[in-house]
Amino acid sequence: MTGQGGEGVTPAIGHTGGMPSVMDVSTPATRFRLLAVLEAISWAGLLIAMFFKWVVGAEPTDLQLGVQVMGPIHGAVFLGYVLVSLLVARPLAWNNKTIFLALLASIPPFGSVIFERWAARRGELAELSLR
């Protein structure tokens, strides 16, 4: 990057000049995005494990372990998403409707990512919003 006089300007540490990465947790909006994505990934893992347990009919010692592993992981990430949703509501100036929708989005599979995209389009995620 160059400044007005052509001299080099170094970007801030951790800032690449574009949209923040999903692993960036430096702001309330980026923390929310990270948990929304992790919640969706853990949902996917749990759904895959449940498919093998109930549809494929895995033996107790075989693929049923997937549900025993993914269930608690998804539970912890789910609780993290709910907690982060409540904690970022004030810094992001969310109204009650937005808070309710963020919490409601935690229930259906991949709802957290759908809500995150919706909130970004509406300007509810500060620097992550698509303006």
C-alpha cells in the first residue's frame, strides 16, 4: 500500500485490507460470524453422524461413535453461538427482532449462516455488512 506521497504504508497487524477472514475474532461482528460458521459446520457433522447411525444402521461399535463425538461438540458450539449472539447484541445495536431472529436461527440446520448473511446484507454486522 502507498500513501499520498508514494511512501509505503503498512496495514494494521492482522488486517489484510479486504474483508476480515472467518477466523478473525477482533470485533463483535467477526466473533459472531465465526460462531455462526462453526455452528453450521457442527450441525453438518452431527447430521452426517446421525445418517450413519439411523439410515445406514451402523453397529454399536462402528460408526455410532460419530454421534457420541459430534453431539457434545455441536452442543458446545450451539451454546457458544447463543451466548455470542446475546453478547454482541448491544455492541452491534441489534433491536429485539434481530436478537430473536439470531436465536431462532440456531435451531434449524445452517440457520446461523443464513441469519449471518441476512444480517450482513441489512447492515446489522458493522464492518462485515455489505453496503
